[in-house]
Amino acid sequence: MKANGMLLKTMLWLTLTCLYGQAMPVQAASLIAKKGHVTVPIASLEQLQNIKGEWEFYYQEFLSPHELRSLDDKYRTYFSVPGKWHNNKANGFHLKGNSFGTYRLTLHFDRRPMGSVKLKIDEIPSAYRFFIDGELVVEQGKVAKEADSEQPKAGARVVELTPGDRSVELVFHTSSFNHYQGGTWYPLVIAKTAVFEQKRVINQIGNLTLTGGILIMGLFFLGLYLFIRREIVFLLISAICLTGIIRCSVAHGDTIAHIFFPDLSWHMSRLLMFSSFYLFVPVGMSLGVELLPTKLGRHATRVCWLFLPVFLALSLSGNTNLSSRMNIIPNLLTLCLVSVHLAAVIITYLPQIQRHMASIIGLSALVLTGFHDLLVAMDALASPNRFQNTLLIGLTLFVILQTLKIASQFARGESRARDSKSEVLRLNQQLEESIKLLNERLTEAGAKLIQREKTASLGYLTAGIAHELGTPLVNIENAFSKLDHKDGEAPISPKQITEFREGIETGIQHITHVVESLKLVAKPSESTPTSSVSIENILLHVRSLTKARFLHSDIRYQIVNHLDDDKVQVQAQESQICQIIINLLNNAFESLQSFRVIGPKVEIHVDQTFDSVLFTVMDNGRGIPEKIRSQIFDPFFTSKNLGEGVGLGLSMARSMAEQNQADLYLDETQANTAFVLKVPLAQEETTELSEVS
């Protein structure tokens, strides 16, 4: 398995190296022509130079170099190279893609070149002839003024430049009746001969390595399918390799097919390019569906195969001008269908996205390819480039590598499964026991953590409770000190004794109520059944435990009761309802303290609906950010700093609410933070309301 993994990594490394070499454009500077003239510094020819800019241009005319020299300046017009004729203008005149014309450019060297200089003319649709200093040096196809007379030819040409002096005149005639866009797609490239040869060798080695690797892969999987295992995946991989090779070999410019077959005809190159692409898409879609099946992907693949005969018939028609125009339709269809399949794959296999990353990257590459070809067909890009070919190759190799990996793992896993069945069963049994033990420990730890959080929330009220107990104790102490009559003091009247006794009783009652509220909230209540609880008692318990804390911190604290009758009862555990409201008040207190709100206030609003009572705890703080609102009730989620909380307050509060058939939620319609606790009315209250209705 390690050796197989090393092989896959080596293949991937070589693939990416070749892709990088092919995808990176040839590093070339640019010489900008103006008004049909360009200055060429000899020192700049140590690297490739693109000749761009304004050439003299004569639309729908074939003018010889001699005629151009004698032409009056007022008749001269200019057009950019590279530049397409289709949907373009020259001197305000609308150009047609299917036409002909003459270009002229004068090169001015800063000194006479030492040694030979070469000029590369990339593919120009669909025929041209090239003159240097009035001499015809290249004729690619046969230019004509009519479609019937034109003989198109594909491929790039390199010519040697031997200037007699420091100026060289370049003239070429071009016609484009076999491609609807016309014009020149690429800049001319000039450099010293040694530079050209070096780049040519590097380019050919990269093309041969990449093409040879894909061819070997295609034949390998074809052999697997024919002689070892009839898996449809192997046949699809073989087909995608072979169609990808054809597509990339004849796509544009100085490619493998044009190097080995310099006489390849224009119609044959276009036939191979279009038909291979039309076949490549459904085969690639079928392979993607086999590797990562989705329902939408299968429907998209059927549509691809359904339209394949139509597009193949178009490419076989021999009308390359029509097929070039109509190429936007299969490109658009491809982009839409592959995008649908890619989206379905990502949605379906999102949990295991890392395992299927290679196939997803491959599908993404095909989407980018289709998008690029669509832009070219719509004239949104100035000229096609080689990157579309490398994307297709990248898709092929990524899918192949992923398939090899899956096939290898499947074969080894199948052989090992028979030998390790008992071991798997034993491990499964151990795992089940470990999970059971872990669940028990987690349940126990969770209960302890919840009780600790509950105790901690009461701990926050310690200062307030101390104040609530301290005030009546001081009053009792004062009353007893006055009842302790000393000699020489005025006697205490019976009326004063009665007042002191009533004050002592009131203080004792207040202390008793606070202690009972504290015991009620602090005691475990999981096993306590629900009962009818009055709203008045709930509010008294909450107020006695929380009021002092807010008043001590100068926070306005108010309970707004909108009920017509304080004796209204709810069906709930009184301790848990009080604990929930106290937790919400603690959160409001900490929020106001941390943000130092001016004029802080906290309010509890009590309202009644047909079947429930609503306790709304709101403050005038900054509110809860929208991006975390969906997480605030999650266990262990907290926006506090590390060590300031464990994030169980709201989670525990909602859990207790659910135990009481109540609901706790954030009211997002309020400008400030507002939590609503919705508690069902007691059965008798609901019955009375129904009778009134």
C-alpha cells in the first residue's frame, strides 16, 4: 500500500509540474506599435518580445508592398494587433468577421542585428500570406476575396529575419471566410534565433511528456477493461484520456499535431477539435457520475448524450464557419450541466469532501474550461489562450489519480476483509462498550456541570442576598436595643413596644421569605412534579433574590405586571421557573456591566395570552449580534472571555423550560435584548378562560 501511495504521489507531482509548465504563459515582454511603426531595441531580443499595437490596415483590399509605399497618407487607416474583426470597428466603419484585408508594419532597429532574428506568426484564421521587405516568405493556405476561393490552413509559422538595414517592412494579406471572427488572434513574437530554439525545445518536451503520459494512461485503462475487469469506469477513463489528447493536440497554435503533421488541413484540425470536445463532455460527465453518483448528475449526463449527435453532425458538416459560430451553444450547455452536477456533488458529499477532493477539483476545472470557452465564443475575451487545454488535462489526470486511488484501496480492502472479519467484530464490541461507558460518564459529568452552573448563578446574587438579610437584621437589632431599658432613661410606652414588636416580626418575615426563596431555587428539582404556581409567588421569589444586586449597582430594576389578576396560576415547577428568570437577569446584569451602558435598566414584563403567561426579560444594552443569535442556546457556547463562563446558562434555562412544557426564545423584533419565557397556564385557568370565551 505504501509503494502504491508513493507511485500515486510521484505521478501527481509530475502531473502538476507539467501542468505548471503548460499553464504558465511564455514570459515575453511587449513592443508597442504606433501608427504602423515600432522601435525594436536589439538588447531586448535576448528574450521573446510580443509585437502589439497599431498596424496600418486596409479592409477588403489586397495591396502589394509596392502599392502600400506609394499610397497617400490620407488613405491610411490603423487597427490593433491582436484584434478580431467581428463586432469591431476601424475608423468608425463596422467590420465583418468573414472578409479580407491587408496589414503593414515597419520595424525600426536601434542598430543592425548581429546574428539571425526569428519572427513567429501564430495561427491566423483562416489563411494568410506574409511579405518581408516586399518578398513573399510565407503562404499559409490560399487567401481570397470570396469564400469559395479561399483555402484555409491551420498552424503557426516561424520565419527568419535578415534585415538589410535598420528598418524592416512587414506586410501580410489575410482572409477569414472559414471562421466568423476574422482578424488576428495573437501578437507576432520576435527574438534572436537561439532564444526561439530554447523555448521551442522546452515547449515540445513539456507537450510530449504530458501527452505521452495521458496516452499511456488511456491505453492502460483500456487494457484493464478489455483483459482484466469489465468495469465501465475503466472504459470511461480511457475514452476521456484519448479525447483529451486530441482536443489539446489541435486546439490552437504551435501544438503537438501541428509539429508532427505540419500539413494538417484546417478542416481536419477543426473537426478533431470540435468533435473531441463534444465527446469529451458527456464522457467526463459519465465518469463523474460513476465516481460520485447524484440524481441531478445522472439527468445532466443524459442531456449531454442526447445532444451529442446534433453537435457531432454540426462538426462533420464541413462548414467550419458555421460550427465556429454555433460553438457557443454546446459551451453554454456544458457549463450549465457540469455546474449542476458539481453543485449536486458538493451538496451530497459535503461531509466527506476531503475524500473526494480530486474529483471535485476535476469537475471545477471543467466548469472553468466551459466558462472560458463560452467567453471566447461570446467575444468577451480578446483571444483564446492555452490555459483551457491545461484545464482539460488537469481534469483528466485528477480524475484518473482519484480513480487509481479508489481502485487500489478497493482491491486491497477486499482481500483484507476476508482475513480480518473477526478482528472487526471484536473491535466493534469493544467500541460499543467504550461508548456506553463514555455516555454514562458524560451524563454524570453533565449533571454535575449543570448543578455547578446553577449554584454559580446563585453565587452571583450573594451580595444582594446579604443586603436583603442585613437590612432587617439591623432593624431587629435596633429594636431590641431600644427595648433594653436602662436606669435613668424615660420609660417605654406600650405603643412603642407594639411598634418595636411589629418591626421585629416584619424583619423576621422578610428574612424567612428570602431564605425560603433561596432554598426553593437552590434545591435539585429534576424529580419534582409540576403543580399550579401563582405568578405572584414567582415574582416575589425572583424580586427578593435579585432586587438588591441591581439597586446596589445603580441599575434600574422594574417588574411591569400587565395581568388583571395577580392570582393567575401556571402549570410548572416553581423552582425551575424562578431559576430561568434569575439566569436571564444575571445575563442582563453582566451585559450592562461589561458594556458600561449609560442609564442602565432591566425590566420584567408579565403578559397573558389565551393559554400561557409570558415573562419577558429585557435590558437596554447593545443587544446580541445577529451572527451568533442562532448559537446562544447551544451548550458550552459563550461570548465571554476564557475562564469567565462555561456557556451553560441559556442552554440549561431552555432545558428546564422544556421540562415544564414551556418555551424560551429570543424576541428578535425588539431593538434591545429581550428573552421571552412562555409558560402554560394551569388547567383550571385554561378551563375558566374557555368558559368565558
